[in-house]
Amino acid sequence: MKGLEELRKEIDRIDTEILRLLNERAKTAVEIGKIKKDEKMAAHVPHREREVYERLEKENKGPFPNEALRVVFREIMSASLSLEQPLRVAYLGPKATFTHLACMKQFGVFANYIPVNSIKEVFAEVERGRADYGVVPIENSTEGVVNHTLDMFVDSNLKITAEIQQEVSHHLLSVSGVMEDIKCVYSHPHAIAQCLGWIEKNLVRIPVVEVSSTARAAEMCTEDPAAAAIASDLAAQLYGLKIIKNHIEDYTNNFTRFLVIAKNHVQKSGKDKTSVMFSVKDKVGALYSCLKIFTENGINLTKIESRPSRKKAWEYIFFVDLEGHIEDEKITKALEGLEPQCVFLKVLGSYPVGE
């Protein structure tokens, strides 16, 4: 049996070999980047990243967990891409929000993140070429759909290239990390609502004040040692705060779904979703006729939402998520059958199903 010092030397040897291989991989990635640039290809290829994850997870014999494997290789690819040109990602700011957290989950820490003040600005940054991608919230498992994001797709030509499922978990943070020091608590209204049961039970007679974001709440704590914030663990890291209590949300399995938007389509990954929007003609059974087309083609609908068109009173636009990719024959056939039934029809994008 090997002793502690011998095992530590073995770890050092392995780490040195990992470092050598990382640099070898980075050099190869740079060469690939040069070829892509010469051939005017996109530097970032989302379906290729997914292929890497899935191949490695299948080959992994453990004990290193697949969940950690994905995190490690996300950062390796993010760092390699930054050697060519860091991805520019616009998102609904400020930093340390759950949108920021979702961005890092998708693109890693080496991307260049651009916080903006509204969902409309996220679209504008990508449309004007100041960002390669945009990340916007589309729905929360407890709060429902984000209508403003849906409305933006009506006039925008940007495509959905990915979705991110981000768990929303709230923590009570402060400078000292001591409950007895708290005189006031700050947070965003949604976060307060999602933690209301815990607040009423544990923060009796302590005022809870609404602010513009969970990140702003964390920032305010740095200026006031008697203040606490309800925010994410990322906010704790970025603002140097201590966690008083973990996971104070009232309901577990609280997720927000985010969409990644860009100018280009993405290729099939093998497990995809397609989002479309359409407006039906004003006649009896119009929506039924449209939905029937999907059933006849064996297509599963995972979501349907309606929004006023804002162009004509009582005219609605329907947003639908379908299982499959636009290149799949049954999807193409269904959309060809759907088009004559609609006032207008628009494909928002086909993209890999979020993990």
C-alpha cells in the first residue's frame, strides 16, 4: 500500500501531465480557429460542444462524476475559445443575477459578458453585432412566462440557438454571516415572494425592502454591515459576502428557462427542440385545425402560449415549442401544412434541448 507522500507525488505527476495535455489541446484549438477564420466559419459551434460532452460522458468509467466532467470541459473549451477571441454575450443585468449565472453555465467564465438594462437591449446588442449571443429569460417554473421576451420575437430576426435550465436557489447573505447582526433585508420582489414562508417564520420584525435586483441587494450589503440580502451564491462570491442560511426558497425544483439568441441557425444535435410562432385566421376551429397538423405528423408539443398581436384587437399570436429539428422531415412537412392555415408563420429556431 502506498503512503501519503508517495500518493501526493503521484498526484503531482498526474497534474503535470494534465497541464501538458491542456496546452496541447489549446494549441490544436487555436489551429482550428485559424481554419475557421480563413473559411469564414463561426468560431463557436454549439452542437460541437454538445458532441464533446456526450462522447466524454459515455467514455467516462468513473469515479470522476459526469456532472463535474461537463463543468470542467465547459471551462476548458471556454478558455480555448478565448485564445482566439472571447465570445461576447449580452444579458439582462446587472452582474451576479440568475441570468448572469445562466450565462456562465452555458459559456464558461472566459466569455466577455455584457450586462444591459432591458430585454430589448439584449436583442439590440446582438442585432447590431456588438454581441455574439444574447441570453434572455423566457419562463419560470413557478412565476410563469416572461411576456416581454415573447413580444420581442415578433419583430426580431434573431434565432434561438440554445436553452438553459437554471435552478433558482436563494440564500441569505451578509458581511458578517451572523443572523443576529441583521437589521434590514433587501432583495428583488420575485425573490422575496419565492422565500415569503421562510421570511415570515425566521425574520420576524425585520423589515424586508424591495430593490431592483438580487445583485443590487448584495451590493447594498457591502455598504451596510447591518443589512442582509436574499440573492444567489454567485452574488456572495462577487461581493465578498458570507452565507447565513442556504436555500431559503419555499419550493424546491424552482427553475428559470433562458433562451440564447444569435443571428445564425445551429445544426442538429440529435436531441432538439423547435420554436415557432404563428397567427391564425379568424374562423371557427382555426386553432384546432393548426394543432391537428402536429398530431397528424406525430409531433409532440412541449409548450404553447398566446399573446395579443398588438396590431389588431382580439388577434393573438401563438408561440409553440415542438420536439425535433427544423431539418427533420416530419417538422418540415407539418410546417408546410400549417402555413396555409395562418395569417403568418415564423420559425424562431431549432436548438439542443437544455440539460
